[in-house]
Amino acid sequence: MRDAFLKLHLSVLLAGATGLFGRLISLQEIPLVWYRLLIATLFFIPILYMQKQLKKVVWKDALKMAGVGMLLGVHWIFFYASIRYSNVSIGVVCYALVGFYTAIFDPIVNHHKFDIKEFLYSFLTLLGLSLIFHFDTRYRLGIFLGVISTGIAAMFTISNKRVTTSVSQYPTQTFLLWEMVGGLFILSLILPVYMYLFSENQVIPVGLDFLYLFILASVCTIGQYMLQIGALRKIPAFTVNLTYNLEPIYSIILAMIIFGEAKELNLAFYVGLSLIILSVILQNWKTFGKHH
């Protein structure tokens, strides 16, 4: 169990860096996500081949795993759109709602009772993040897109947990590969429509875009999700989503340093940060209690 939590927190750290690429890469959200998935898939297949980890998959199981990947791809579109229409800090702070969404969706999808404690933990996180930021009315569209992104992210994690349990005979690498394929498939359907409607927008990477896309696809995609899927085999979906509430903190600090998103680290920031960490500690303590 401790190894699973270590993997989870390392995956959160890598996830915290992904939002920065929404500003670093010059592409709009749909081509950005398409390249991310394309490079990740092309990068991952040779690695699995050399490691002799390319496994045969039953077609029905492949569709399940690819379906989860489609949710992931759509989540990324809305996530980077949120950053595009606001900033990194606003885009990632909306992720605070993921615990709230999970507390609602998980009991419905998996047919179990609602847990009032999960709502309380989510409220702690929301309260903490509300202390860190006062949302500007100029960012309403970005916030709206971020809220949609977070709802899809919650469904992705719940579906991920459900499907990994049902196809547990496959290694983590196989699951991740088919998720990438599913995400690439749905983006490949969306991209031509986007190019037709927004033909004036850039769709070819330029300059440092190639380097940023490679880092995003390899380290922050393949590396992060292998760690996350491994953690999900032993940790409940709600705990995973709640722990990911640390992701905005990492992103916010990095955005302040790199992009000068001037947010003073005043008392409200530290109080809000403390509430977020407290919510994670409480849920992790609750989970450890169930297994000891």
C-alpha cells in the first residue's frame, strides 16, 4: 500500500507540470492534445517491444481500455482550453472540483452509498482553493471550461478504476498503450473538423514546440499515467482524485516562477494550502485505516 501511495504522489508531481505546456507550446488545445497522444503512442510502442511487453489483448478488453482513453483525450482538450482562455493558475485551480464530482459520480456508477465524509473532504479543498484565488470575471469562460474538464477527469478516474479491475490480467503498460490509442482515435476524428472550422489556426509545431511536446508526451504522459494506473490497482478512485488536489499547488507555484502569474504568497495562500493538504491527509489516513 505504501508503494502505491508513493507512485500516486509522484504522478501528481508530474501532473503538476503538464499545465505549463499549455502556455509553452504555441498550438491551440486540439492540435496540442493530438500531438501529445501521437508522440506518446509512437514513443511507447518501441519501448514495450524492446522490453517484450507488447501483449495480445482480447478485442473486447481493448475496446474497454480505449474507451477510457477517449475520456482522457476529451478531458485534456477542455483542460488546455481552460488555460488558453484564462491562465495556468485558473485552469489548474478548477481541478479542485474533482473530489466533489467523484463523491457524486462514484456512488452512481459503482452502485454504493454516498459518503458524507467525502463531501466534507471535498469542501475542505474547495474552501482552501477559494482562499488562494479570487476569480476574475474576465476568466469566466476559462473557469467554465475548467469545470467541464474536471467533471470529465473525475469520470476518467472512476472508469479507469473500474476497467483496471475488470482487466487486471494485463500489465499497466498494456492498459496505458490502449488508453493512448483510444485518445488518439477520438482526437483524430475531432482534428479534421477543427482544421475545417479554424483553418487560420496553426496546426504545425514550430521552434521549441517539438522539445516541449516530447517532454510532455514522454515524461508527463507515459511516466505519469503508468504511476497513476499502478496506484489505482490498490487505492480507491476517490482517494486518487482527492490526492490530485495537490496538483494545482505545484502548477501554481511553477506558473508564478516561470510565467510571472503574480499571486502574492500571503496568509490566505498558506491557509488555503494547509486546508488542501489537510484534506489529503485525512483521506489517506482513512484509507490506511481500512487496510491496517
